[in-house]
Amino acid sequence: MLKIIEKAEKTHNLSKEEIIEILKIDDYNKELFEAADRVRKAYVGDEVHLRGLIEFSNICKQNCLYCGLRRENKNIERYRLEPDTIIEFAKKAREIGYRTLVLQSGEDDYYNLERMKYIIREIKKLDVAITLSIGEKTIEEYGEYKDAGADRYLLRIETTDKANYEKLDPGMSFDNRIKCIKQLRELGYEVGTGCLIGLPNQTIESLADDIMFFKEIDADMIGVGPFIPNGDTPLKDEKGGTFELALKVMAITRLLLPDSNIPATTAMETLNKQGRIIALQSGANVAMPNVTEGEYRKKYMLYPGKICINDTPAHCRGCITGKITSIGRHVSDHYGSRRKSK
Ligand code: SAH
Ligand code: SF4
């Protein structure tokens, strides 16, 4: 096992069988996390990039079984922010230091091309990098957002098991998800993807495929988070993922993609109070604090137990900065784009 970890640290390549081996056996987790931490330090350094997350609408036309925003969930109070409110939140986030803003929502058609372009153009004037996380669109729309100033796009594959994906995301097509990710790449976006850990019927083999997929498409950003069952969804009685397994998938991802941007995900912190710090010490180099204001934070409920729902953007920034400096790292003051090592 130590040989496999060493191989990954040196060559950044593993076979599927080797990944499975690491995932199956827990006796060498400490060594795995330390190796991922060394690779992180060697390739992306000690700085941590903070991305301010604006959750601008919890209205979604999709029906993903795991997600609280799914259209059939009647137990959620829906909201959508007007473009000028989103721009206002962005300005405040810029003022407290953010250099990247992530605009995230359900798949909400209220934000047509014209509205999205207006939002992107106005926010771009603030001199920030813009990441979109608004789901599946046409290549034309992706192209127009890019021309308006969007730099990056997050679209998790969720799981590379096509049959399971299509069961969990009824009405959605796995092939289209892949097509979207490829189109975003062709258009010149920095592309982020990722997966959920602990989905029903998900196997270790399938998680190994997920990691191989990140490597194959050379993802610029990879978000790995535990699936946390939501009481208002059909998966309410499922077990969900564990912090430890999510951390392992994340650490192996760091070993294989040494210069990618990898967040310490908020869902990890939901399962473990020190989750983000532990993740930052096991391969991660990014955190995505919430900059949504007021009561909207509570209403953007993908999963229960979401952290910081009563805090302000300024508080969150101060809190995470304190944690980062307490482990001898520092918050970066630039956009934090991926810098390829070769
Ligand atoms: N609608 C967009 C973006 C919002 S959802 C999209 O789907 O791409 C953002 C992410 O939340 C999803 O990619 C999914 O991985 C995650 N998510 C949804 N429900 C979750 C749950 N119950 N536990 C953990 N993460 C969840
Ligand atoms: Fe909608 Fe995204 Fe949730 Fe699926 S994961 S229901 S697309 S918000």
C-alpha cells in the first residue's frame, strides 16, 4: 500500500485497481493524507484561494433525488434574487476582499440569456474572476456567458456510473452532462467538476472511475463532497457518505492532479466541525465561503445541517481566514486561476 501511495506521489498516475486498493483499506489513511498534503504544498503552495459563493436562486426545474432544491420538494420556501441584488451582493463581497465570485443556483429559467449577461457584465466590472454554477445549458448560452466575462464553470458529474446517474437525476442524460463539460472546456472555461460520495448503490469501483474521470479530462477544479440525505427528498432514509471516504477520494484526486484547484467542501464541514481545515491539510487549497446575505442562506438548503446559516459574509470571511492562518497557511490575494505545472 505504501508503495502505491509513493507511486502516486511521484508519478501522479495510478491504475484503477490501485485506486480501489487505497479506497478499500483504511490502515494507511494517515500516510495518504500526508502525501496529498506534500503534493499540494509542492504544486500549489501554501496559499488558500477563497471564492465567495452567491446562492442566487433556489428554484430548480430538475428533480435530482438527493437535492433539497428539486422541483418536487414542496417543503422549501423558494426565492430568486433580482439581478441588481445579485450585483449588490457581489460588490459587497469584492469590498471585503474576494477576487473570485461563484454564482450558483438551481436550474432556473428566469435567468435568461439577457439577464445572465447583464449580471455577468456588471460583476465583471468589479475586477473579479467569475465562476458560474447554474447547470446544463446550450453551447450557445455557455459561449455568450463567456463573452460577457465568465471565466470558470462548475458542473459536477456527480457520479460516473451512467445508470446510477440517470436513476438519481430523473429526466437528465449522463451523455448530455459529459457533453456540457466538454463544451465548456472547448469554449475556454476553467472547468470544475466533482462527485458525491455515498450515493445509494455507489461502489468503491465507481468512485475509482470518478477519480479516473477527473484525471482523464484534466479538470481544473474538483469538488468532492459527502452526500448528506435531505429529509425532504426521496433519499431521506439513505445512509449518506462519510467524511473519511470523501477525504480519501479528495486526497487521491490531489495525488493524481497535483496542480488543480481542490476545495475543502462545505459539506465536509457539515459532517466534521474541523472538516475544512482537515481537508486543507489533506490536499485541498480552496474554500468557498458563503457571501449570500440575510435569510436566503437558510433557504438554499441542498442538504440539512448546512454551516454558517446565521452568519454574515464578513463574519465568514474572518472566521475562515483565522482558521487558515492558524495552520500556517495564508489567504491568496489574486484570482487563483489554475497554474499548470507543465
Ligand atoms: N443546479 C446546479 C448547481 C447547484 S447544486 C447543478 O446541479 O449543477 C450544487 C451541488 O450540490 C450539486 O452538484 C450536488 O453535487 C450538490 N448537492 C446536492 N444535493 C446534495 C446533498 N444532499 N448532499 C450533498 N451535496 C449535494
Ligand atoms: Fe437542481 Fe442542481 Fe439540485 Fe439537481 S443538484 S435539483 S440541478 S439544484
